[in-house]
Amino acid sequence: MDNLSKKIKQLREEKGVSPEKLAEEIGFAKSTVWAYESGKKQVSVSHLERLADYFEVSIDSILNREDRIIDLDLQNPKNIADYNLMLDDKPLNRDEIAEAASYIKVKRRMGSFGVVTS
């Protein structure tokens, strides 16, 4: 919880607003902002959502979960069945995913000058 309180304070300071101004703009009590930043109170899910929207960041960012990595093998349909891979706000179908993976493999083999490297 200590990291979360520091992150909220950091985001507020980066935005250049006082705790009072943050409370006013989000609709929290001033004491709530103080309690969150000092680590005296646990942030509710609904307040976490409002903070993320206000600071224009993801909830994962506030929780310092940005470095989360998911390894997916695009050539194994079983591994990607639980995910919606998107491009231009539209889901990719299996054929598009296979085509993209093939393109990347060829591009890697060609290297930067169009010469096959392996």
C-alpha cells in the first residue's frame, strides 16, 4: 500500500494540483486524499478507477504493474485463444495472426538490407 500512496502523490504533483484541488475535482473528501497519500486508508476500486481516469493513466500504472509481460506464441492458436489481439480497434482473426507472424519471420531473416542472414 505504501507504493500506491506514493504513486498517487507523485501523479498529483506531476499534474500540479494540491490535495484539496484533487479532492474537489474528483469529488473526494479532502481527508480521503490525505489518507490515500499517507497510506492510512486503502483505496477502493471505484476510487482507483476515478483516479486513473483523472490522471489519464491505467489502473495497472497506478499499481506499478506496467512491467507485466505476457509471452504469447502467435504460431500456436491454443496459446492465444484466451486473448483478443486487436489492430485498429478490430479483432484479428486466425488467418491475420498467422500472416502477421509469417511476415515478421521473413522480415527478421532478411535483416535490414533485404539480405537473408540465416
